[in-house]
Amino acid sequence: MSNLKLPAPAIDLVPHRNRMLLIDSLDEFSRDRGRGHLQISDKNLFIKNNGRLDAVVYIELLAQLIAAHSGYEAQLNNSISKIGFLVGLKDLKFYQFVSAGDIIDMHIKKDYEFDKISYVCG
């Protein structure tokens, strides 16, 4: 991608495709922070019968925002984006449910990075 403007469509930054691409864009970027969003579609794979997004998917949303942040940084540096894996969670709290049509604004902060390991809060 030669045009690195924000907001950047997530499809240009992460490997996820089709219905597994859950976030819309990376809206803000700095070396240790990122912000992105998505609007919950009624066609989302993880919408329950009650119209709410399954809460376990919130974890994947943050993982995709981290991937978008990494993808954007790789493009800035003309390098290849690293493959990443979520290996743990700490202090996970859900404050409210979201439903089709809602917009989720997400923030991440990279607290530290060592070799291939990053500790990210979101």
C-alpha cells in the first residue's frame, strides 16, 4: 500500500477476509497506541438471536485492532507484517452489550515489547 492515510481500511492491514474481518479501520496510529472502530452489522457471524454481539468476540476485536496497528507499522517501515497470536488475557471486564447497528470505538496501548512478545492493553 503506497498511500498511508488514516483512517486506513482494516482490509489493507490484516490478513482476515470476508466475514472474519470484523473491524472496519485503524483510525489513529502512534508507535505505542492505536484507535479503531467497527459498526456491528446484522450479518455479523457472532450476532446472537437476541441481536447482541457475543461478548467473547470482544477479545477478537481487540486482537484484530492490534493486528491492524502492526500492519500499519510494517507498511510505514516497508517491512512485512508479523504473524501474531493472542496468548493470554488479564483483568478482562465487560461493561455493556452491543447490538447490530452499534459502533464500537476501540483503543490499544502497547506497554512493552521484547523480541517477538508485546504486552498490549485495550
